[in-house]
Amino acid sequence: KAKLVSVVPHLICDIIAKEKKSIGLSIEAVKLTNIILGDEANHDLDPSDAVCLASKELEDNMEFLLVSAGDFELQAGMVELIVRLLPCASRFTKAPQYFIDKFVSQAFREISMEDFEAGCRHFLNTLNESQKEKRSVTSIPCYSAHFGTLQV
């Protein structure tokens, strides 16, 4: 697994962060990158490390990459990757720089690894709703779910 980490910058820079790749290829690249990184914290890496430099490219274009993704699964995978690569404190302080809309910024700040699924969905729903007619992904928030008569 450690040997595969050297592939991560190429996946991020050459596939995930490029606009002209197919959605399917980008989804698979994001999945593979998240698997490679696993639960390892990359927050202590040297700033000149290739993974850190690749994550900087994600940071610099975060809102554009997420808004133009064209697929909710791709967006969610990218958010997972961003949460893995960026320290929590950095995400919290830089959120207003990443996202112009204050509600989107706040939703991004509220994402945690402990409750990632719910936080990510809330953030992406907020982000996609903020795009109005420019949105590339339409997502519908789920307010309740039932299995027979049981609310889950």
C-alpha cells in the first residue's frame, strides 16, 4: 500500500483535476486514490512532498472541480479525498476561501470523518443548490426514510 502512494499525485493531477476526462474514469480514479490513502493521515507530510503538491492543486480549484464534476458520486469521492488530504484545522479556516457562498462554506466546515456520509451529503446538497441554473448535478435531500412502517 505504501508503494502505491507514489501514484496518488498522478491520479489527482492527471485524472481527477483535469476537466476533459470521462466521469467514469474520474470516479474510478477517486475511488482508487481514497483506497490507497485509506485511513492514513497525510497531514504531517513535507510541504514539498508530491502528495501535498497534488492536494494543493485540488485546493486551488476545489469549488470549480466540485461544481463541474457532473456526477454526485464523483463529487462525494472528491470530498472524501479532500477531507483525507487536508487537516481539519486547515479546512475550517480556509473554507471561506474555497467557497464564496457562506452557507456552502459552513456546510464544508461541518464535515467530519466520524459522520462523513451525512456531512458530505449535506454539503453537496448545499453546494449544488447554490449553483441554481449553472448546476451540473441535481441532488434531492432525503428528509426521512421508511422501511415498511419503520422510520430509519
